[in-house]
Amino acid sequence: MARKSRKPGRGKADEKAAAPAVFFVGFYVRVSNEEGQGESAENQKKLLEEFARGRPELRWAATFVDEGKTGTNFDRGGFRDMMEEIKKGNLNCIMVKDLSRLGRNYLETGHYLEHVFPFLGVRFISVADGFDSWTADLDQLAYLVPLKNIMHEYYARDISRKERSAKKALREKGYFLGPYARYGYEKTKEGHGVQVDPEAAAYVKIIFDLYEQGYGDRAIAAWLNQNHVPSPARYKYNKGILHDEKYARAFRWHPQAVAGILTSRIYLGDMVQGRQGSREMKGKKGLMPRKEWDIVSGCHEPIISEGQFRRVQEIRSAKKRG
């Protein structure tokens, strides 16, 4: 990752002479969900403001914040906005509290520091590390930055493993960890359980009744659409749970949504979690083996009886065999 040499004929004195009289600085602040108060966005901003205050060539232009975002990849809204401002020519300096704020992925972070920022003519300052790309010597470029980035990546992997273990322990106790409750339920006030949502639960019962009466998934979806029943996504949008405008257009029911309801044990009062997951810190999520799911019975009030649920599963199995 280290820069082997500078451009021929350009030494430190030349670089300083070519430096702009004023650097328009973008403060970049990142806070992940695992980090404590010491790494809060407000604390980071105060540190950056203090550092820039005594340096007249540094003129603050904007602050970009990513809260609740991991440093293991660069798919972050605040970071993207900052890069857009750089490309527009509105910024020529980035300042962070420390290198881990920029990223905890060794290769990607190194790519930005060694290639992207120099190509765009951007000065990079990491306050706590005492690193300034405009004045850094070869030792800092060759050893300090790569070493710290490797340490940050190992730290991120360790945190990721601990987080997965902690979440699994909570799921095994029946705690609800999802962002949204399944259709027919709503999150409890404390957020670690679900309770029946009477309005949606009524349609869950209708879906199971219709299936027992001989309706298939597609026919049930058609019935719901004909009766102007909002889809689960549209229902959550109407209640203010989902905010993206795309959910306002998701009015129609589809057979897959019906099938998902008819086969979910949550309607028996069971908590089923851990179906989706990844084994690597940056691995793509996929369906986990059933034996690794976390299923805890009797966690909340059921909507469907055990007998009806069993009958519906037997009908579905018979249809598949037929």
C-alpha cells in the first residue's frame, strides 16, 4: 500500500510551495452501533473543530456524518455525499478523528489514501494519528498507515464476531431483534418483543381460513387485492413504520407474500430468527441451514391455532406431492 516514491524532481519544499493558500475542509465523522459515547459524532466534531481553529489555512466547508454505519465498507451516505462535493471542486481537504473513522478495511482504505485522494488533489488529515498526507514522510506512508489499517480491520472482525455471538444469545432467549415486526404483529414499547396488531391479525386469520377453504396462494392474493387490503409493505407505510415513498406504491399482494404468511410459525406464538445470515464479516447474507435458526416457542400471543396451522401445512405438502 505504501507510496514507493514521489514524483521525480518534486520534494517537500516543492509540495509546500504548490499547496493552496486555503484548504476547504470537509469534516468526516463516522459512528458505528457498537461504539460508546467517547466516539459520538458530537465528540468527533469538537475534536476536529479544535484542531482546525489554530490553522488559518484550514477553512471548514461542511461536515459529513454516518451514524450507525460500519467501517468495513464504503457504502455510506455521508461518505458518498462528501466524495460528490470533492468531485464538484467544493472540497480539497478531508479531516477525520482517526484512520478508523475513514474505514476499517485495510485494502479499501489504503486505496483511497494512496490513489483516490492524491489523484483528486485532496489533502487528508487524521488528527489523533498525527497524520497529514501533505506533510507525511516516507516512513509514515510506508509503515504507519498500513499498520494502523490492518489493526483496525482485525478489530472490526473481532467486534463482528462478538456482535454475532451476543445477538444469537438474545435470540435464543426469545428476544426480538428485527427492525420491523412480521405482518399481524407490532413491536412492543421496549422493542424486544412483539404483540398482536388487531387490524392486520384479522387478515392473517382470513388468509388461513381461505386456504383451508381451497383457495391457493394466487387466489388469496387476488381476493385481498379485490377487497383493497393494503399489502404488508403499504400497511407499514400507512402506519408510519416505513418511510420510503416506494412503499406507498407497493399496494398489491403477491402470492409469495401469502405463502410467507401461511408457512410462518410466528403466528403460533413462536419466535423464529436467524434465518438470514453470513459467516464472514463482509460476507453476503443468505438463507442459513434450518438447524442454525433460533426458534423459541411461546414468546407472544398466537394468532392461529396449532391445529389450523398443522392442517394448512398438510394441505400444502399434499399439493406439492400431487
